[in-house]
Amino acid sequence: MNSGKHGTLVLTNLSEGLPGITPTYGEMLAEAGAVCFDDQKHKNGVELQVQGTFKTKYQVFWQPVTDKMLRCYNDEERATELGAYGVALLLILDLTNYTVIETSQKGTGIDFWLGKAEDNKELPFQNAARLEVTGIRSGDDNLVKSRLNKKLKQTKRSDGTLLPALVVVVEFSAPLSHVVRNERSS
Amino acid sequence: MNEVRKLHDEAMNLAEMAAVAKVKGNSEQANQLLRQAYETEVKAANLLIDASSPEPTRSVLFRSAASLAISCNELLEAERLIAKGLSGNPPQDIAEELRDLFESVNFHRHLELRGVVLEEDELQMSIAGESVSVGIAPAEQLVMRMEDARKLIFRTVERLLRRPYRESGAARGAAREYGLFVSVPRAASFAVSLKVSRPTKPLPGFEQELEFIHSSQIIDEIMSCLESFNRAAEKELRDKIPEDAYYRNFVGIAKNLAPDGTEVRQVAFTALRAGQERKVSLTRPRDEIRLAPERREELEAKKEGKVATITGRLLLADARRSGKEKIQLIDDAGQAHNVIVPEGMMSDIVKPLWEERVKVTGYYKQRAIRLEDISRALID
């Protein structure tokens, strides 16, 4: 799909909260994302290429990075993961017709699920799609492809149960993002 | 709103608040919030205890509750929640994740049975150089350094526990209770995380029976000594490690960890302590590391030109006299050279080089050479 869009992603919008994400948590994702972009010496408004199922680009904006933020997010791996969550959630809400995000806990962190406003409101995760996100602070194409394949393999286990899945890889140095819908299950 | 959704949303809000508190460094608050999240999520999951309840909601809630139980160290309860999750009709991937969680519970219980705790503080060792690419490194360069890092950690544990230097045999007493775990390698250029496990805290009233140090103390001490070593601040390092044997041992191991200058150009240690990072990068090649002479007689020997540098095979060892162990080197011309090994070097520095072609530097003392440094000789 080529949407031909050239929109904007404003990380600070996350701190207003999203359906299923509290403003406090959203603020943390926005701060982590800002630290990741700033660390790669990008200027506000940097162009983020989106590849995969959706081919488009966005201008990304974030808040000024403070010393306190740098201290809080100095664990590079953790900050990259959180920053990637933030970018991925904004992308999904803009690129797809999913409007609700559900979360649950899993051994390795947060498990995101995507839903639509008209879906079952009684029970969580009904008719929902899983969202798999992975972040890379600085890596080449091979690393991006390798992460994407790993995540796609994980979501393929969903095929038998017809759980749709979306995989998002966010790479902060280029910066670029691969958004892939698990075709067989969508 | 449905009660299940209400409770689950409340649990996730609490878990999100816990994650934020942790990032901000409020560990105590994070733990409290995590426990509240766990208790609330269990309530939500138990509302769907009937195995015919709708999936994937049922299994996702039990998996979520089990994850939170593990975070709160409620291992038995986590096991029960996983079993409940699997007893319904979970989708294949959720069932797989429930089994993964069960393995995680088993690992934590294995530690618990051994009476040890794996602390969150970790020491990351990364290597970079011509032969190292993103996520891949020559096994020899990595394995050797991991073994040296292990020695460095356990010698530091024994030193902090005020044990006399142990030239041979296994560690004794509380020092034996510490362990080392390695986590999945990371691509940066190639990094592994080392986590120290420690004995569980002694019960009140039994503190005297078990000397106890936190892994954070061990990591701080190693980083502090490596910083002094890296700056060649010999006096500073001596103040930190006053006992000769431990000092020689530390310097010998730290030199082995240093880059060779070709295949590996940098070896970095990063300590993560409660989210705070501290880093030491060893960039000077091993052969260029110079620390001030250890003894006056060594200084005088150097002035008089009695310095020895011999290359040959390490073939004989005599460890009968503690503190004055000897080795013999056969050089390329077949001539034997006796080398006295000072305390602190035999077990960790010399022994791994047995039967190898090595380069020895030291100074002549009567007819023998007193060892100062020994390393694998480069192949011509």
C-alpha cells in the first residue's frame, strides 16, 4: 500500500494519552523517543521514511532534551525500546484504522493490542490485532531486516489462531520505520 | 463497564505508573505499584476462570497476571496462574508465551533453591575491532575475555570479603555462594551482560554467620579499579588494592582483558546500577600498558639493564613452594630459563598459558627471572 502521505508525528502528543495508554506513560514514551532522536544528532522535523506495507514519510517533532531526561534514559537498550513504542503507536494510529490500544504484561515487557472503536467493548482483546514493536538506536539495513524477520516469525505463530498482527521496526539513525502487516492473518 | 475490563484497565494503569516510577529511579514506589497491579490483574483474570471463557481474553489475562507475579517474586502464584491460563483454549502463540513464562519461573526458582538472588545491577562487557562486527565476534577473543572477567569478579568478591589471597584450591565459605550469569549477547559491536548472583540476605540474628556484600559493591569496586588501571594511576590502584598478591592478580587479568590492538581495538565495561551508567573503555593495546615498577629491586634491575624478555614454550611448573612458584621456559634455541612467579599470578595468569608459546618479561634475580608480565606470543 502506498498512501503517498507526508504527515507529521509529534511525540509530545503522546503525553496527552492515547486510547488505552495513560498520559504519564505516554509522556515517558515521548521523552524516550526524544532522547533517541537527539542522541542521533537529528534536528527537530527530521524526515522518517516508512517502508513495508505502507510507504510514506513523516516529519518528526519532539520536545527539547534536558539533562534530567538524559539521566533517566541512559540505559540505551531500554530507552530505544520505549522510544520505538512511542513512534510505532503514533504511526499505527495514523496509518491504519485501528483506534484503540490495549495493553497486557508479558515476560519481556508490554504487549500491545490494537482494536477498533466499534469492536466488543465488554472484554479486552476481542477482535484485536497484536502489535510487535522493536527499536534499533543505530543499525544498518541488515540489522533492520533481521529484526523484522524475527518479529514476523514470532507473529506467524498467530496464523493458526487467526490473530492479526502488525510488526513495526523503528531505526533512529536513518531514521526509518518498517511497518508490516502479517498478510495471511489480516 | 464490564468488571473484567475495569479491573484489567486499572491493573495496566498501575503497571504503567510502576514503569514510569522505575525509569525515574523510584524503585520502592515502583515495587508497590507493581504489587497493586499484580493483585488487580489476578482479580480480573479470576473472573474468567471458567475454561470456556472467551479467548484470547482469558489466556492473555492469566499470562499478564503471571508476568506481574514473577516481577513481584510470587513464583508459586505465577506457576498457578500459568497453569490456569494453559488449562483453557489459548491461541497457539499465547500458549507458547505461557510456556516461556513457566521456564522463567523455573529459572527463578532454581536460583531460590540455591539460596541466591540475581540482582538487577549488571556489568556489560563489549568488544570492538576489525574482527568484530555487529552481533558477531571471534569466539577466542570473546571466550578468553569472558573467562578473565569471571576471574576478576570472583577475586574481587574474595578481596571484599577480606579473604587472604588464594593461590590454589576452591573459594571457601561465603565466597563460594556467589555466582555469575551471562545474558543473551547484544549487538554493540558485540556485548554480553554479566550479572552476579549473591547469597540471600542472612536472617535477622544470623548476620555474623554470613559475610554479605551486594553485587552493586562488587561492580563499583571493579569499575573503580579499572578506571585507575586505564589511567595508569598506579598509586591510586595500589591504594585500592593494597595487598600485593591481589594487586598483581588484578593487573594481570586487566592486561589480559585489554585489546590486542589489531583484531580487538576496544574493550569497554559499562556498569548499570539502578539505571545509572558508568563506563570504562580500555583502548591501549596490552603490550603498551606500562605500570610503574612494583619493587625497588625491580627499579634498580631496570636501571642496570638486567631486564629480561624471553619468548619460548612454557613447559615446566613447580608450585611446591607457595609464593615462590617457578616455571621454566624453553626458548627457540632450546635453552631453558627459570622464572620465579610471584604470588597472585600462577593460578589465573600463568596456568591458562600452559604449553603455549609465551612472551615473558621480568628482571634477572641471581640466575632466575622474576616474572613481571606473561602473555601469549604473537605468531611470527
